[in-house]
Amino acid sequence: MLQKLVQSVPLLLLLTVVSMAQDRGELGPSFRERSIQLEPLIIESAKRYGIDPRILRALCFVESRFRVDAVSPKGARGPMQFMPETAARYGLRNPNDPREAIDAAARYLHDLLARFGGRVDLALAGYNAGEGAVESFLTGRPLVLRTGKIINPRGLVTGGIPPYSETQTYVRAIMGSLVVTRATARRASPPPPDQRVVKARDFTLDATGDSDLLAIKKRSAVNSSFIEIP
């Protein structure tokens, strides 16, 4: 666990530094200002659907760096990068409206967690690659899409995380950031000495390294739901 935490710190710091560095040359609110503006909405929606706000916050950061006007090469829009089909399924009329988008994302994440037995890593994989793909690689049953495309035609069983480098890096990046934020919170607010501490279930995957981050940036322009980070 300690090794994973140590590996996660450079990634989280690098993601934040890249975001802040790019902001220096852009107009509009800074990275910090954007995160502060969206924080009350993240807390409110996370509470409404009973999910950990740290997960929703990390999701928003990785998807758009808290940009309400973000648009991906594939057409995903808003701070939570909703594709039109998913937005319609959750009644999201304007993906660029931060209150609507964050609330829909919290509801979607709640549904994904329920579907995958509380597994945060599988819920994140579902958010990125689609829950059908996660189910397919969890069970080994190929999935035929309406377009005729077949997901997992060889019937692979990977434990649920699709063997897509983008999705694997996406999950590792967010899970790694959660390790850091949880450790920071524990240091900032130690429990009273007389209280028994119950260890939370750990869904952390191996943390990603700098090479994974560079791979994200190269792929984002062509096949990712991430917005591009030059």
C-alpha cells in the first residue's frame, strides 16, 4: 500500500502542474478558480446520491480539468464529458451546465457503483469505456453493439477492466489520486485516540507513472474522452 501511495504522488502532482501551467496562457478562470466554483456542486451532488465526493471531484478533474466548456474530439461535452447518448439517458439537456452535468454524473456513478458491487475501479472503467464493455470483460461474454461492432470477440476475462490502454490509464490515474487525497485527509484529521479506526475497503490499482500520462496526452486528440492537455 505504501509503495502504491509513493508511486501515485508524482502523477497527481504532474497532472496538477500541467493543468496550472497551461492555464497561464489561457483566458478565463484559472484552474484553482474553476475547481473552487464547482466544489459546492460536487459536494451537493455527491451527498444527494450517497457517493464519495473525492471520486466525483477526481472524475471531473481528469475528464475536463473543471472546464464547463470542454469538448472532446469524440463530441463529449461539459465538465463531466457526457456523450449525447448517455446525456439523454440521464435526462441531461445541457452538458455544459455545471450543476446539471455534475448531478447527472453523480447519479451515473451511483448507478455504476451499484451495478458493480461498490467496486470503484470498475465504476470508473464503466464511465470511461461503457458499462457494457466492463460487463463483457468481467464475464467473458462478447457484446454486440447496435452498430454491429463486437466488444470482446475473443471472450477474454480480465476482471472487468477492459484491455484498452486509455481506460486502464484512466482508472489508475483516478485511483492513484484517491490514495493521495485519503492519506492527506487522514493526516489532517487524525481520529480521537479512544475511537476504533475501521479500515476502508481498498480498491486501489497499481498507480500510473509519467509514461502513462504522456500516453494519455498523445491519445486524447484521436480517441479519448479526455480533453487535450498539450
